[in-house]
Amino acid sequence: MSLIEVRNLYKKFRDIYVLTDLNFDVFEGEIFGILGPNGAGKTTILEILEGIIPKTKGSVSVLKLDPFKDKAVLHKNIGVQFQVSALQKKLKVKEIVELFSSFYLKYDFSLLEKLNLSSYLEYYYYSLSFGLKQKLAIFLSLLHDPKIVFLDEPSNGLDAKARRDLWNLIFELKKRRKTVIITTHYIEEAEQLCDRVAFFYKGKILAIDKPKELIAKEFLNKHILFETNKELDLKLLSAIEGVRKVLFDGRFYKVYCKDLQYVSLKLFDLAFSNNFTITNFRFELGSLEELFLKFVENKGFLKQGVE
């Protein structure tokens, strides 16, 4: 079931369109990632979906509500974690928790333990590290058991363990059929967490699909990785039939191709005939991070994905 529906959405600030003709759905129980470079429009689309700012034209439905017109009802059913929270710095953590819990008829304090915040209840907000402030913001967004959770760069400032704890929490939300919208600069995070991702660039969506499907569509992400006992002329490897591209980083060779098996056989034939040894040989099908970097470098090489 679609909980969010966006059709032909435009947003203009003064005379500049920052979002152009957006069309997508987000489904119940889905973890939906929004990726893109700075200035791509990621935060703007979140603010429209959250009812913070109005659209310019088009249609937006969140839980069958108009986010901006019906924000009073909507805000009872969604949770929002902003990139930057403006909380009173001289309040204690427990006072902030009590304040926010007073806004709702139901709330869940058990998340304090899961986010390792219980031992900080007597701390003043200003004394918390950035990572702890981030955890508190995430807790407040989940306090009232919302149907949809918006997380804007939730891993920012978290150490590796805290980031893994957050991932586990998001997976728990998915098991409970919660819908999570997440923006992130940690591409590994999007690849691990998201059912689908949308690539934003200059206010447009250039692709929407499952991470693995996006990677599979871009054949250059398939490559053979290996080391050798002596440095090779890249032209020797490029001459193999079916090879699209060859890179060398000083240690590993990356041979990009469409047919991994065929090129592998030719590669070992080449090693035998040219008297070099191949070690640490493996196939790599690419990553979302590699695709994202290529996407940014080429400023929108992907075509509109099919939902």
C-alpha cells in the first residue's frame, strides 16, 4: 500500500525551481533512501512531505493527507529527525523527553535503552556530544510510535558502533511495518538499509530502483579485481575482447567488462602466455557508492527509473 504519493511536484523559491516534475511513491513498510549531492533538493522534498513548507504545484499525499493543509493531523502520525535540532541547551535530557512526551497520547521510553541514552538523563543538552544530540533527536522522532519516520542524515556524527545500533533499530522498525524515509551521505548505509533509493540531482529524480537493480543496470560496475607479480601494460589488458575499461591503483587491477566469465578465461590465458602470475583474483559487481560517484561525476548519467 502506498503511504506517500508524489505527482508532478514542483517547488520554486523566488524565481528558481529547486524541485522539478517529481513523481514517486513510498510504500508501507519500505525503507526509502534519498541520495544526491549537496544542493540536489533532498531536504526540500522532505520538508514538503513533512508539511513544513508548501509545494508550488503538483500533488502530494502523505497518509492520504495534504501535508501542508493537514499538518496538525499529519504530525501526530509521523516522526521527524532534522539534520540540526534547536533544543533548549539548558534543559536536561530527561526534561526534554518529558516535554516531548507531553505532546502525545502514547509514547515509548524503551528506546532510551536501545539508543544508550538512559545514562544521560541528568545531563544538560549543551553538554552532550554531537553524536549524543543526534541520538536524542532520533529518539524524539520515534517517541510516539509514528507510522512514517523521516530521518535526515541520521548517522551524521555517530561512531561506527552507534551507526550499527541505528541500523538495527531501523531494521526493527521495518519488521513492525513502519515506513522510513532516509537521506544519507553514507552510501554504504543506503545500500545496506534501503529497499529502494532515489537519485536526486538539481531538483530532479534521475533514477529510482532497488540498490542491486541500479548496480546491475550499469554494466561498468562489473569488474574483475586481481594482483600480479609484476606490473603490466594496461594496453595488454585492454586488448582482451569484451573489456570496457582497465584501472590500476598501484596494487590492484580492475578490469571492467560485461561477461565476467569469458574475460576471466582470456585473462588467465594471457597470464600464461606472457609469464605473469595472478593472485587475489575475485569478481566484484560494484557498489552503490561507486555508482553514486559516477552519477555525481557525470551529472545525471542515469535515466528515469521505473517504479
